[in-house]
Amino acid sequence: MVFDPAIPQPNDIISTSQSELLENFTQLNTVFGVNHVAFDAASSDKGKHKFVTMVQQATSPTSQANEYLMYSKELSGKAEIYVKPQNNADEYLFTKSGSVYTGLLPVVAVNFGTPLIAGPLATIYGTALGATTVDSLGSGIFKVNFPALPDNNYFWSISGFQNTSAPVISQIDNTVAYASAATTTFLRVRFFQTDSSSVTPLRATVIIWRFQ
Amino acid sequence: MGYKPGIPLSTDYIAQSQQDFINNFETVNKTYGLSVTPTENVGDHVALTETSEELIGKHKKTTLIKQAADPTVAASECALYSKGTPPNIYYRRDGDASGNQLTSNGRISVGGLILRAYVLFDWQGNILNNSIVDSDGNKTEVPIKHNITSIVQGTAGKADWTVNFTDTIGTADYFWVAQALTGKEGTLTPRGYFQVKGAAAYATSVAATFIKLAGYEKNGTLLASFNVPRIYLQVYTVA
């Protein structure tokens, strides 16, 4: 049975109304309790949300003055969150690909350096995002390895730290073609001094962003 | 008295049921949400007693009680919730193996990275401003920075700065993006190199509470600071 808003009727007998009223109170509590701490909960949290389930909307709802809407709509086969400012302003995408939507999604971030360990591998410091290992290829060239990306059209930032005052130039490895330096599973980076001599930086950071 | 979902019983008298109904309606009314007063904002929803058509049925706020596990999500749905200690906001779409974290450390997590600090400054260590114009045409200057206390020049007149963080990053193993315009403005000749300041030990230049940046001549001596007119820094950690 479901909640019936049209009971009791003036000509209903008590025995009929009793069961209908009972069902309504039960349904009210059950339905409310799907997303909320239920009316009959002993907790002082009753009435608050456990989680907000947003059923995909076929069309964008309308916002009035002094309110902000949050709802879900289908995007590429997934229910993603949209938000709409007051006065029915343009909606904008709030989540995409499992993250808050900003247009660029970081997929790799790693802080690495010496000492080099058996492999030869660079030491990864702290917690990395996406990167699995960093290979030292010699001549100041390192290969940052990561799980396969859909393509090699991404943005990168490469920055080295030296234990001297000599400038260290940090860039994508130009000793090979771009398609061999920036691939779907690794990025080759190169560190060298102003006289083009190679450098093994004490530390370096690499960040890769993809179009989101 | 609290809410009773199991009333009225078939054996109840009207006098008993009437009180039960009152108790239930009062509990629902308060639990669902009351109108906001200067001193109170009870419940997440606009009150059931609200008469304005524009407001009835809507939310005032959404309090997300921490969940022990990711909620189940059916087809054509997504769920927004909180989890963890301290709680952070997650969302889970239909088909996701688990939830996706949206906040961490009081900031938005984008793809698993948090922007922990950023700043845009000039060669004199002045933090630059963003001009914001409101609907009345009034302009406000807002410093382009987050979690930055100060920029201190390390060597007088030289491209050598210590950027101090307001709150500790919590680790020195963060990821930085440090870029600058190098070379005297108005000239075609590129000059100098900009990077984290070289030092015998990493900890001398990169720490949880500061980072040192420098501009160098080709021979490794520090550039005059005016040769690095614009600098920006971003600091990220994993969420």
C-alpha cells in the first residue's frame, strides 16, 4: 500500500479509517526514512539527511529568487550533479567523471627524486596520485609511469630541485619524438643545466591534467 | 512523546487515537523543519506550516549525517552523502564501484588533488590583486592568494623569495607549480631561469610551512629581482 492523502472521508466508518490512518503513518515514516533519519528514531539526528538520492531529471528545474538548486541529469550515460543559481540562471555542471567539475582533471601527481633504488627507480616521496613508479633512464631522463589514459593529449607541469644554485631546466624529454615522450602510460621528463649537461635532481614534481 | 508509526490500533478508542495523532503530527512538524527564527534554525526543510507557494516542499539546508558505508544507488540516480573521520562529502553514481570524494581538508578535491596554497606576486614581493566589480559598480580589490601569510625577500635586491604558508601543508612532499616571467620587461632578450631555490638539502627550500623560490642567471648567480617581474605559485597535495 502507499500513502493516501485523501483519508478519512466524511462518510467513512472508523474501522475503515483506522487501517488507512495506520498505513499512512507507517508509510510516512518509511518513505521519509529512505533519505532521512526517520521520525521514530531515538537519535537527536532525526529529520536530518542520511544521504540525498537525486533521481535524474528529464529537464532542468526552475529556480526562484534567493535559492540555489542542486539536482541530477544524465550526462554520457551517468547521473551527474548540476547546480542552478537563483532566478533561473543558467545551470552548470557540478560533477563529472567522478570529481567536482572544473574542466581540467588532475590524473597524475608525483614528488620523486634520489636516492635511486634497485630497478633503477627513483624514490617516490609522500603520496602520489596516479603514478606507479618513476624509472631513471640516465642522462637526467626519468619516465613517470601511470595507468593507461585514453590519449596522450594532456597538460603537464615539471619542476626540478637542485642541491646547488645552478639553474636546472625541467621539461618534457626532447631527445625523442613527442609521441615517444608523452604516451598514454608514461611521461618522459628531462633535467639539464644551461650548458645542456644532464642533471639528476634531488627532487622533482610532475603533475598531469586531462580535459575533464 | 515521539512518533508512533503503528497507530491507530483497531482496538483504540477515539480519545486515545486523537492524542496519538496530535503527537505524531507535532513530531513530524518539528522533525521536518521549523521556520527560521533569529536564534534557531531547526530541521532541514521549509516548515510544513509554510504558506508561501514559492517555499513549500523545499530545503533550507542539507545536513548530511556521516555514513558508515557508501549508499546503494539504483539506475538513473546519484547520491550525495558524507563519510569518514572527519566527515567529507562524497557522491556515487549508478555503476560506480564506490563513492567519489568531493571535499578534503576543508577544500574541494578535484580528481584527488587539493589546491592547498596559491599566490601571484611581483618582484618586490607584493601580492597582486583581483578587481571584483559588484552589480552597483563598486570595485573591491581581493588579493590573489590562499593560505599565504607573506612573501619575504631572502637577499636584498635579488630574485630570492620565501613564500610562507598560513596553515601548514602537513607534509613537505607536496607538488608545486612555480612559474615566472623572467627577463627585463620591454626587451626581447630572454634572461634567467626560475625555480625552487637550490640548496644543499631539500628541507632548506621546501617545507610544510614555506617554499623558497629563486631566479638565476645562466652562471647560477641570483638575478636582480626586477628581472623576474611576475611570479605565481600553486601547491597541491593528494586529498
